[in-house]
Amino acid sequence: MRQKFYPLLLVFLLAACSSQPPKETQIENARHEQIYLQIGGQQTAKDGKLAIIQHGLASNMTHPAVQAAKQAFIDNGYLVITFDSRYSLGKSGGGVADVRLGTFVDDLQTVVDWARKQDFYTEPLALAGHSLGGAAVLQYAAKYPAQVGILVPITPVVSGQKWEDACMTYMSDFCRKWKKDGTYRYQNEDISYQTLEDAKNFDALKLAPKITADVLLVGAQNDIIIAPQDIRELYASFPGKKQLAEILQSGHNFEDARNQKDLSNAIGNFLQQPK
């Protein structure tokens, strides 16, 4: 009996040591602005399993979409970095009124550059991002295709123009007032319409042909912020290995536990597919 027990105990201890509670740290960009991040999952990324996940507009790394994605990557043996972008509702500081897609892309670049100096760094990376963070990871993967092996945009901004079109279609009164006033108030922060206007310089449909990563594009059936038809149009633009997952009965933010489980399962199933 004792001889059987010790091997089982060893297996348990190895499994328990394979992942750790998230480590928290702050890094700085070139302007000495701080970005707060967490490292979770496997102790190392020696098997080529490093994932970086970015949240969306007026959000932070605790967002349900980020956490669902993080769990899927951890369950599949990844070291996972999540972070609070500047000008958001996290710990990195800065008012939301100043956020732009460009600041999101800059923050993602800062995190990747920092990770590159760590002993766990490996390429190609897995990148995931929700909403505006989805646009950021799309832009990064198009600019550095050799660095990104897996790409998971989750209800991403497809283009600034399509974002505005969906807003005007599904939330016309709100959107027209937002555009007229220039801002709207959310959790004691002002969200500027200039964030949307600035995103009109971005068009993922033009970037998609440059992306060589395996792509899981995630949409939400009841999304009124990023229209499902725009997600399907983006999916058609990717030239390589790709998969489309539409989370049924879910809005843009994957509000309930069922939505989050379905999202995590979709990502997990994609990661488990043969290369």
C-alpha cells in the first residue's frame, strides 16, 4: 500500500508545483510611466507556451473575457501575462479620456519588450485581446508576424468606422449624444469620442492578410458594440489556419458564468488542436 502511495504523492506534488499563484509586478515604459502586470500559470515557458492577454477599453485585467482566456491558456500549460493598460480602470494610472488604440499598442509593445528580457521568454507568442485590446493584438501580429504563433482576438474592434456604424445602428440615441457631447461618463471616468474617431485610422481587414499566426476569432451572438457580421467579415480576411467561435447568447462583455465558460472552452479546444 505504501509503495503505491509514494508515486501518487510524487505526481500530486509535481502537478501542484507546475503552476503558481500569480506574481505581480510593475514595469516602466520609455517615459517612466508604470504598467502593472501579473504572471500566472506555468513556472517557465520552455515548451514555447507564453501567452500575453490585453483587456479592452475602460477595463482592466480582471475583466471576465480576460480571466476566461487566461484560465484556458493556463489549463493548457501556458505561462500567462495579463496587464492593466494605461488610461484604463486598472492600476497602471491615467484617465480613460486619454486612451487611444495607439496607447494600447504601445503598452502591449512595452510588455512584450519587458518579457523578452526575462528567462521565461519564448517565441512564437500567443496573443489574446478583448475589444480594443483585440485590435491591439491584431495590429501587433500584423507588424511582427514571425513573433506570433497563436492569435485570439475576442470581439475585437474591426475598424473605427465599423465600431461607429454599429454604435449608430444598435445604440443610436446614446451614440449620437456621445458624439455631440464629446464624452460620456462611465464609472467616474470620461470616455472620449475621440477614442472612436482615432480608431478610424485602424482597419483590421487590411491587416489580416499580413497575419501568419493560427487564429481563433471570437464573436458574441448578441454583441451590439462589435457587430457579429463584422466579425464574420474579418474572419474571411485571414489567409491561414483559422477558426471562428461565436459565443451564443452572449453580449460583448461575456457577462454571465455560462458565457465565460463557453469562451474558455472555445479557446481551450482551439489550443488542443493538432498543429
